[in-house]
Amino acid sequence: MSSSRQPNVLFVFGDQWRAQATGYAGDPNVQTPHLDEFAGKSLNFTRAVSNCPVCSPWRATLMTGQYPLTHGVFVNDVPLAGEPVYLAERFSDAGYDTAYIGKWHIDGHGRSAYIPPERRKGFHYWKVRECTHDYNDSFYYGDSPEKLWWEGYDAIAQTRDAEAFISNQNPERPFLLMLSWGPPHDPYQTAPQAFREVYDPKTLELRPNVPSETERAAREWLAGYYAHCTALDMCFGRLMEALDEARLADSTIVVFTSDHGDMLGSHGARNKQRPWDESIRVPMLLSYPAAFGRAGQEIDVPINSPDLMPTLLSLAGLPIPQTVEGHDFAPFLRGAALPPKTSALIELPACFHQFAYHNGGRDWRGLRTTRHTYVSTIEGPWLLYDNECDPYQLENRVGDAAYAELQAALDAELQERLFARGDDLTPGSELIRRAGYPVDERGDPVYRP
């Protein structure tokens, strides 16, 4: 396939946007009209999963197609190194213009440090900061160590830059453009005022798994979180307009997703790293009008983080590197094959920060199937949910005689998957020690601001 006929790729993702928090997914509170419209034109992966629901591990997996214990980024704020073939390298080698805008979080040299070209994993157009959550006072780096500042709320300014990139693109060259927003990750109450005014904490409908003692805080979190989501929805709509105006909508693969979810008070927890659906499940919409005639279709086969790189490469007609561990969903999406698997491996090889060991955190491995969630720790089975009968995961069926056969089957599958990957359930603290990652006096991985 010649470069002039290869599809463009626009890959857009928020940070900590859980699968449940869109109108098209049935959230009764949030306003996401542009995403709702896009869902009607897209393939909607209703069981999309974040293999390791935390920032840096997911991002490293996106760029390599590998699981965290392979690429080595199983905690935050450590460098993605090694010698895999990176996603943007493969696109660049095929003649694509490659661009990255927004949050990176896999360089590991400090959250405010300049990232030189040799550490950009194949991206050339570059307006990036390693990590910040100060969305209204946000700087980035381009091609020099000079700090440059986004105007106002950074997600809106970053979207404007992405629009300009699309508008100015050479029509003879395909592009890979990744736009990485920092919101809706907390701090929640920092979206522009016009969006915050949309949501009154008192009127929000909470999920039934938010305990009463967390209800008041959850309402405040959710009001701000939804404000971020609605602001980003507006940004997404502008991106779609830019594609239409450039007459690129039909020839562009568009993906909307997130790195992981946010508990937001469910099960009394906040943020991520937990194995519950609010943490591990993410939104994922994929549109490619030139190839798919299945607009608006829901796909309930679990697709996992390592599957993104091989699927994007395959859809673009590019070879998948042997270093990739994920599955190529493209033949299935084209209707030429059955889905490549029926369960997604989920894991947290090491605990840190919000789910640190000193805060009661624990390492875990598990499976998310279309219907069930099964999770085990080093000590043994921990969680088993029938998500069809119990969508809010309120009844743990581990040890329930009625589910004994299912528990045994899922445990056997999990152990087989772990054995195939050489994962012997080494404690996370030992994995951190072996990798040489610095820790503080409590054993929690450290980061440099």
C-alpha cells in the first residue's frame, strides 16, 4: 500500500477517564454530546480494559504492545528503555508524519524535565511535558529545552494545536497524531468555570457501590470530574470538525480511549490501581469509515492495552513487530476472523502511591472476561464477580459453592496465562528492588517533580 493511500491515525485519550462516565455508556449525570454522536458512528468496545490501571505502565504498553513485566514500567515515573520496536517508529519508517501533544509520562527523568529527541520513541512533531496536573498553569517543551506555556486550560490549547496540525498536514503524507489530555485526572475542581457550573454535587446520581460514608466526598469529586469530561467532549467535537474541514474524516482511523479509570468513591476508594470495573475499564471508540461498514456496533469481546499497537498497525497495513505481545484485532474488526481471545489479563505487579503497601495495597493478577472478573493475590483467590448479575460488583463469589467450578476454571486459565509469560508472582517490592527503582523510607517508589 503506498503512503498516499495509507490511513491517517488520530489517537485521542484522557487520563483517568473511566468507561462508565459518558452519556453513550449510560451515565445519567455527565454531558458528552460529541462523544455520544461519535459512538453512533464507531465501533464501541464495551469491555475495553486497562491491563495495568495506572498511568506509566499503560502508556509504556501503548508504545510497545508489551505487558508491564516485559517492558519494565510496572510503576510510575521510571524510564521506558530496552529495545522493542516502538509504535511511532514503525509508523515513521512507513512514511508517516508522527506527532505527540500533551502528557507523556514514560521518560522517567523528572516530571518537568526536557525530553530530547532521542528519547521520543519515534515522534517528531513534539509539544510535550512528562507529567503535570496543573491544567491552568501548564508548560511544555518543543524542540529545545525552552519552556513554552499553554494558554489557559491546557487541554483546550492542546486541542487547538492538534486542529492546526490536521489543517496544515500535507495531503500526500499520512500522519499518526496522538493527543494526550491530562484531565479528567484530579484535581477535579479545575475545569473552566463554565463547565463546572453545569454540575451540582447535590443532584448527582451515585453508583450503588458508593458507601454512605463516602457519599459526600464522592459527590464533590464527581461534579468536578464530570466538568473535565464535558470540557474534553467539547474538545473532541472540535477535532472531528477539523477532520471534516480537511476532508480527512473518511480516511482517518480515529480512536478515543483512556489509560485507566477512577474509583471516585465506588467501594469507598479513589483513583486507580484497583481491580474493580471503575478502575480497569476504559472507554474505547474506533472509527475508520473507509474500512468498516459497522457504525454504531457494540463489541463486548474484551480488548486489552497490549492489543492497541498491533491492531493499529494492522489496520494501517503495517507489519507487527515480533516484540509485540498483544493480539491483532483487525481481522476480527474487518469481519474476516473470530476474536483472538475471550479474556483480558489484568494486573498490578507492584503497589505504590494511592494504593501503596503502607495504605493497605496489595499486588494482584486477574482476568476480565465478557461476563466475569476473577482476581488473585499471592495468597490466593481474592475476588470473583458475575458482572451480568451484579454490575456494581457488590457480591464477591470467591468461596461460594455455586461458583466453585467457575472459580476453578478461571484460576486455571489465569495460572496458565501467567506461566506462559514467566510471571511467578514475585512480590512487587522484590520486583522494584530487582529493577533498581528508587524508593522512599516506606518502600514507595519516588518521583522527581
